[in-house]
Amino acid sequence: MARTHAPDQTPFAATTLRCATAGEVPGPNQEWEPIADVVQALRASSEGADLHAAVAEAQALGPAQTLFEDQAVLAPPLAPTKVLAIGRNYAAHAKELGNEVPSSPLSFFKPPSCLLASGQPLSLPRGYARIDMEAELVLVIGRRARQIAAADAWAHVGAYLMGNDISCRDLQRSDKQWTRAKGFDGFGPVSAFARLSPAAELPPVDALRVRGLLGDELVQDGPTSAMIFDVPTLLEHLSACMTLEVGDLIFTGTPAGVSALEPGMVTRVELDGPPSFALAPVVTPLT
């Protein structure tokens, strides 16, 4: 795990990093400070410390150095105990697939092995007629949540990512449930950097727009205010039956415009929102 820091020109050795930042999205050859994996410590703690504070206060494992692009592979920024997702959370998306709008959140699991950091290529499984992209805003649990009320939900959101809930429609239709359809390795590309956001600095979530592009073509563009079930409702619903651990991810649903994927394409998922709340996009070359 690493955090942004003051400049230094000594390179890291080749490594794999999980990265989080409370500031701007880092650019190429950003300066980094290696720190202990605070997520593991928070999961083992019973004191309810939050992710943002833990990263800010974490002990450095070495001096800050410049990490050059050819010296590291960016892994997904967190290694969650579980990845949850919400289906049909935008009415227009439910309609485009010929489905009814759900009366309560339609949740499902994606395996952690689906995660893929932005920039890493995805080899699409062969032999299927339709594999779609689904651009989504992803929540990171920052404080353990168990049977919480919607009114208290924001205190348990520690960070944000963008994500792509890639889905095999053939298997959705044939299996009648979604485990295989959404569970292939690499079917959950996410931002390479998690944007830390303490409860006191929450962005105006209703003012955000989720955008999905195939190459240069904008195919998805929907406001998060169009979610059928908002973030507090989702956290209350999910935490009623399971403990949400620090670092767990929740894909919050996709707007209309899901589009078929083919090898050779490049998908991009991004957030359109205030400059003060920039999230790293998700760029995935398809092979």
C-alpha cells in the first residue's frame, strides 16, 4: 500500500502497489511513500477506526521515492473480503434489458478474483455471443458496518472508485442467476487509485454523473441521482444480513447504455463531477 508524498528522485524497486490518495488523482511518475497495510489492521480491530484516518496516520515503511511507470504494476487498490453489486438500480437500465424495476435492492456477489486495475488488459472469454460493459460508481467500506441505519450510513463509506461490472448475457439467461455471468476473472475492472473521503468531506453524490465510453464513443451517461436506491438505503439493506468489513467494495448499479464488447476495443469508465472530487478513471484494453 502507498500514499502520495513529497518529491524524491530515488526509484522504488520493481513492485506491485495498492494505492490510495486523499488528494488529486496521481499522474505518471508520482512520488510515493510505502506504508503498512492498514486495511488488515482495521479488520482485526474492534475499535471502529476509519480507513481515511488510518491511511493518514500509518507508519511509513521507508522513505518517499519516485515510482516510475516501468517499475511497478498497479494492483486493484484494495483486497476486499467481498465484492457486492446492485442490479437494476437505474430504471432506464432495467427497461433497456426488458426487466421490471425492483421493489427492493437486487444484490449479488462478484468474487474478489474479478478485480482488475485500470490499465491492465482483459482477455474476453471466447464462445459467448454477448458480453457487456456496465459503468458504475463503487463504494469502499471505511468502517465496519453491521445492521446500521440509513441515517448512519455515510460514516461507513471511506473511499470511492469507478468500476466496470462486465457481464456475460448468455450466462445470465442460461443460468438464471448471475454468479458465472459476472464472476469471470477480470470482470470487475476498477480505478487504480481509491479516493479517500472521510464522512466530514463527502461530495455531493447526487450531482455526479457516471460515464462509460467504448473507444471515443460515449455510450453511458447517467446521474447518480437517478439511482432507485440511494447509498444509505443500500448500506442499510446489505448490512442487515452481513457484516461489511473495511475495504469491501459495493458496485452501485449502472445507467442505461450498456454495450457489447469485442477484442480490440478499449473501455473507459469515468466520473463527471466537481473538480474537487476527481476519481481515477478505469481504462481496460480488451484482447
